Amino acid sequence: MHLRAQNIMASSRMFLLVICIVIIIHSPIAIMGDKIDIGVCYGMVADNLPSATEVISLYKKYSIGKLRLFDPNPDALQALRGSDIDVTLGVKNQDIPIIAAGIEGATSWFTTNVQPYINDVTFAFISVGNEAIPGEFASNIARAMINLQAVLSDHNLNGITVTTTVATFVLGISYPPSASIFSPEAQSAMVDVITFLSIRGSPLMVNIYPYFAYASDPDHVRLDYVQFTAQDPVVVDGNLSYYNLFDAVVDAFYWAMEKQGVTNVGVAVSESGWPSAGNGDFTTPELASIYNKNFVQHVLSNVGTPKRPGAYIEGFIFAMFNENLKPNGVEQNWGLFYPNKEPATQVFDTS
């Protein structure tokens, strides 16, 4: 083949590759009928949201297969009956000490918030607290997890996974990933928690927000690194290469747990997302769409992370709606949808 022809074909292949990348980045995720193995958090800090029945219908319309509730909202649980949506149910932080105090407290919580719905709501996880480590309830979390697990076992419900949800600030060092350790304030509670999770083979839930790293230091944190669009490694840590910050944070948790002797606990990403407004050029609907769509595709690809290739990672987008009772600015603009149920960002496509 002549060199000129080779060059033309190579250029054509490169052009098609670029076109494919653009289409992947900007096109909504097509829905094929079956529910998508992705979750969306159902936050309710608002006074203008649709009814719970309408919300669950919206999840089903867009084939969203998983839902996270931050607390046992009776209207939401009632609406979830028969929906076939996997539910992650949160224990409110202030309820942790009661559940930790004894089996009686754990049984009371279960009897009120799980047992009435168990026949027609699919509970996948119970998260004992949200970002409660470090804090006043931290030392009670592992005991509360143990008590709830005992109650579930008594009811032959071992298929429900008991865990807790933490923020990335439980890491005292997170860069590079291999240097990661838990902070002194979080250390004791985290060791107790991951020891329990290790015995059960259950994942730790982690809220991961690359947006905040970029927004706080855009001169040094690359946009393509936080949006899953980098074409070359941005961070090299020993023999591991990182194309996105999300993987680096997940691996930071793996490293931190391994330094405590725990090697069999996975990471489930209980929150991740990108605000569509509230902080100028850093928060546009386009950037939110790109991040959320790429997050979904990354989770669904099952590629794992550089440290644990092929490891399964649960993924939840935060959140279903913009929430108008949160502080002004970005906090009100994380939703995939406006309260009128119109999309705020283009992530899922039902056409």
C-alpha cells in the first residue's frame, strides 16, 4: 500500500475515533428496556418535589435500577412496593446510639422501618449512618451494624448487606493513592467498621466527589482528569496509572484498608455527581451531563480500578432532584431532574 494511502486511512481512523469519543461524551445513555445497574439518591430537602409515587414512576421510566434513601421515609417505602428497584436504606445518624445500645433497639428499628415492607420492597443495603465518621456517633457505628445484622439473621434476611457510608475526609492522606491512610480522628471507628465488613465480605460505602477537587484548585486539577475524559495517564503511582480521579480515590480507600490488614472489603460509591449550576463556568448542565454519564458508563463497564481490575463497584448518582431547601449555590443544583420532572442534565434517554 502506498504511504499516502496509509496516511489517509490512518487519518480516517483517527477522525472516526474522535467522532466516537465526542458521541460517547455527549450522548445520553440509551435505555434498552431492562433496568440499569446504577443507582440515584432520592434526596428530599425540598418543599416542591413530586409525590413519592410520581418519583418512583420516574425511576421506572428511566429504568434506574437502584435507589438510595437517606432515612426510612414511609411515603417513599410505600411507593416502592412492587417496583423491583433495589433499595439502599439509611439509618439516621441520631438513631445510631439506640441501635448500638442493644438488640432491643435494633429490633425496634427493624420492626418499624423494614419488616412492614419486606415482602414487596427489595432491600439491598442498610447504611448505618451517613458521613458519621468522625463524629459523636462514630464509636457506636460498628456495634449498631453488628446488632442490625443479628436481627436480620434472626429473620433469615442475610441477603441484606449492612454497611455504613463515609466521606473522603476519613482519609488523612489520600495522595498518591498508595500513601493513603485513615485520619487519626477516624482511625479507631474505621478499623472497627472494616473489621465487621471483612467478616461479612461486605463493601464500604463512600461518597466521592471529584467536582470539589476541581472547583477548589482548577489551576492544578485537570478538568479531563475529573470528568473521565483524559486520554493519557495523569497520575502515575508506582506501576499504576490513573486516567481519572475517581479511580484514584477508590484505590486510596483500598490502600488505607489494606494498611489495617483488611484486603477483602470492596468499595460501593454511595454518592457521586456534578452540579449543573451555582458556581459559574464550573457548574454548567453540559459539565454535569458529561460527568454523570461518564460515571454511569465507568461503573457499568465493570473495569474496576488500576489497583483492583475487574472489581465490581456499586454506583449512585447524587441526586434525583434539585433541592431548594439546601443552602444557596451548588448545594441546590445536584439533581438529574427539576422538581417538575424535566431533566436538568442529559444523562438517560428513553427515546
